[in-house]
Amino acid sequence: MVGPLIRTPESPVIRPFGPTRRTTLGLILGAPLLGACAGNSPISNPFGPSAPEGPPGPQQQPVAIGAGQVKVGLILPLSAAGNAGVAAQSMKNAAEMALAEFQNPNIQLLIKDDGGLPQGAQQVTQQALGEGAEIILGPLFAASVPATAQLTRAKGVSVIAFSTDSSVAGRGVYLLSFLPESDVNRIVDYSASIGKKSFAALLPDNAYGNVVEAAFKQAVGRKGRIVAFEKYAADRAGAARTVAQSLGSADALFIADDGESVVASADALTAAGANLRNIQLLGTGLWDNPRVYASAPLQGGLYAAPDPSGFRAFAGRYRAKYGSDPVRTATLAYDAVALVAALSKQGGQRFAPETLTNPSGFAGTDGLFRFRSDGTNERGLAVMKVASGGSTAVAGSPKSFGA
């Protein structure tokens, strides 16, 4: 049975969370609708905070918010140094905002500070479980996830963590983050749909590049062929020359790195004689960067990313409530809380693996997503086109997953 779909007054498009105070979860193909970002890991991520820049400050005292019967642990590095602690506070605000906007939530949030450290995560996970938490949201950093999982698995309690490192996902541990694999699959599939079959690639020789390489080779293996592939560390110019020499037999060039490095790679390719106007440039969500939009060689390039309208609407409501801008990671906490608030209305299996891995998935702030049985996720992403003033969508995010 398909449940009610939430529509905003200004648009007929389905929006699970409208701008009003009343927030409900509809259904999509019989599954709950609900979506969001990243944590620090060895994998570079455009949205997540960096690792704590020093020892944590004094641990913040635990806080319980809400009066519902279903207890939910939320673990964040609130006392971590640097921007990690700033991001954690913004995520805490977003979690409280979700609780305030959701209609009659039957949950109580047990907010715990792990200081951004594995031992802290283990300590506060133990506390949350002792207080009756039925599910844990967080931690944010990859190194802390196994410390939490060690305790939750013994109790049969599921975890929705915020790291972007797929290696920490697994039985009972699900990642609500933007994984590079989703970006790669979306942009390669879209490129193939518009007739691109021969691919070249220039990637960084680091952890992010290794993850992207594996996903790229698998995705292209389904859709076409790779005619040139190079990775760079210090010698970007040498790798660019090698790729430039092979572009005559390619109809798409994939460059995956952060914004500044993508611009440097485009400049190195141009210096090596490549005419980037004659080939379709492709990238990942890391291209969502003002440096990329300002780069002449990258104009017209395509990259996969969440539809930005969701975050803009969320950020507007956040500013109205808190008087400041949210970090990009804040939608993670918002959607995680909204998801568990919706599922809390179900019976005893509300947070069981078979519930969380519903193949129809959930849709929320940043679009459609679903958890895989291995703990990773798949996201419904838009395809964006680089322009001098920013980016425009050339293909919207899907409203449902295929059968």
C-alpha cells in the first residue's frame, strides 16, 4: 500500500519534509520516505569536518531531549577540537530541529559526547545502551565506529553512523553519508545514457582515489570501456601528459578530486595539449566548489551530487531557528532523527536490519537513499553541469529506485 505523500504548497513535487512545522513521513512504494552527509575518514569528503585538531576539551554532559518512549542514542564529538566540534554542535542543533518539526515523535534523544575519540565512543555507547537505547546514531568519525559496533552487535542494536569510510560498515552498522561510490555510479550511468562509451580517467593516488578507482572500473565495465587511466601523487603533470595523449579515442574524461585539485588537473591537461572542449568532462560531488565554477576549462563538465534545493530549504529553516548557517553535515543528523522518529511508530522490529534495508528506501533532505545489507548506501543523485555562476541540474534526482 502506498501511503500519503507530502507536497509543499509551492510545488507538486513530492517533498518528505516541507517548510512547515508539521513533518510527516509518507511512503514510497510501500516503504517509509525520509536522507544526508559525511564524517571524517581516510576518504576525502566535501561535506565532512576534518579530524579533531588536538585533544578534546572537557566532555559535555549527556542531554536527553524529548519525552517519547523509544530511546535513541546520538553520539557526536561535541568537545572535539577545531571544526570537528563546530560541526558536531551544528549536527546537534539539526537533530533537535528534526525532533521539533516531526509530528508527535515518540522518541527521546540521548545526546552523548565522544570527544571524537574511539575510547570516548565506547564509553558513551555503553551509557546509551545502559539507558535503554534501541538504536545508536553516530559516531561521526570512522575510527570510532568499530568501538561503538563492538558493543551494539553484542546487544543486537543497529547503528546508523555518519562516516564516509565504507570499510567500517557491516552487519548492523549502516552509513548515512555521501559515499564516493554513489557519485561514480550515477555519473557513469548518466554518461552512458547520453552515448558516452569510451572513458579516460585522471585520479589522485590516495585513499579517496582508490575507492573511486574501484567504483569507476566496475561501473565502466558495465557500460563501456576505459581507454586511458592514470593516477598522480607528486607528478600530476606527467600523469596528465599520458592521459592527454589518449584522449583522441575517448569521449568522456573523468577527473575525481577536491575542487582545487580538479582545477589543477584541468590546467595540467590543457598545458599538455588537451582540448577539453572536445570531450565530456565528468566528476564527483567534490566538484561542488567555487573554484571549479570559475575554471574556464571545466565549463560544461558534469558531476553527480544531491539536488541542492533540499539543503537550501533546510539551511533556511536552520538559520531562522538558530541565527547561523548549518554545516553541510547537519542534514545527516536531521534525517537520521526524522527516520527513527518515523520508524518508532512501528512495532518491535522497527530498527531491525530488514526494516532499515527496505529496498524501496527513504527520501529526505538530500534526496532518495537506501541502506544496503553490507551497511553501505545507495543514493539517488542529480547530475549537475558546471557554469560560471555555479551549477545547473541537467538530470534530476530519481523519485524512486528501480525494481
